[in-house]
Amino acid sequence: PLDPNPPKIICKRGEKHPVATTTGSKSQISILACCNAAGYSMPPLVIYNTKNLVNMCSDEIPGTVYDYSETGWMTSEIFENWFTKHFLVYAPPLRPLILLMDGHSTHYSPAFITRAAEEQIIVFCLPPNTTHMTQPLDKGPFSPLKLYWKEECHRYLTDNPGKVVTRYQFSSIFRKAWLKAMTPSNIMGGFK
């Protein structure tokens, strides 16, 4: 969630249903991460559900790229753009190269498959419904990333009483969590 509830809140003694201040927003932000077995991670792709990114990209992870979809979810067009303008820029020049991916339908289009073949990149699709066991990022850095995200959100809420986490704070809070979680040891651990 963009603004997870804090683990502890202060309230009157005996209050039966204490609540925390949150946005109540259902806005969606998606992250595409890419790492290799040597422990290197590319800067992420962040997908917002708004076109206006003014004041939303400050204090981000260096090299982060941004895109937009109405839902905040990945689309084939966004994925193709990421592959061509981001992945190919950061990927090592050594070929052939294997790209492990989950089976999300937006990741597979004729244009992407053609470009990957031209670049001598072998696309390996992990079997459906197994990524929780076979996806190196799920097994390695994503679990600590989620934990650190919640911790950093809670820290922000503690340090800024009465404020809530919105997409305007996302980049700086996410950067702190990303840098803690996307370590070479966590990434390599996922590939083991």
C-alpha cells in the first residue's frame, strides 16, 4: 500500500478501534526492477497513474525512469519502451544474455520478442503461479524491500505528525527502502 497503517499508534486508553491518519487513497504505483546474479540492480521503472509528475520525482534513486498508465499498472507499450530505452542501456554488452521474466501478458509482444532476438537476448519465462518460489527477486530482495518500505513509511509518519504518505513523498521514501533492500548480497541470495 502507498501508505500502510503504522504498527503502533497513540490513542486514549480504552479506545476500542483506534485508527491512524492515512490518505485513504487507492492510487496505484507500480515498480519494475531488474537485477542480475552478480548482485547488480538497474535503476527501477516507476509507473504512476497520473501524467503530471511535477514534484513527484524529487530525491529519487539515480537513473530512475518514470511512465504513466491510467491504472498505474504495466502495459505492453510501457514494457517495450523500458526494454528498448532502459534495459538495453544498462544491460551488459556480453551476448547472448538471458532475461528471466514472469509470465505477465504485458511483457510479451511481437515487437519485444523481435527486438530481444535481434539483441541476442534469450527470454526465459518462469512457469505461471511459481514465481513466489522461482523468481530470484521474489526470493531475494523483494521481501526486505516490502519490509523496509513499511518501516520508512512509518518513520515518515512519526517524523511528520498529522501528515500522510502520498505520491509526492513516494520517491524519497522509496529510495531509502530500495537502497537498504537491493544490496548485492540480497540479490545474489535470490539467485542461489
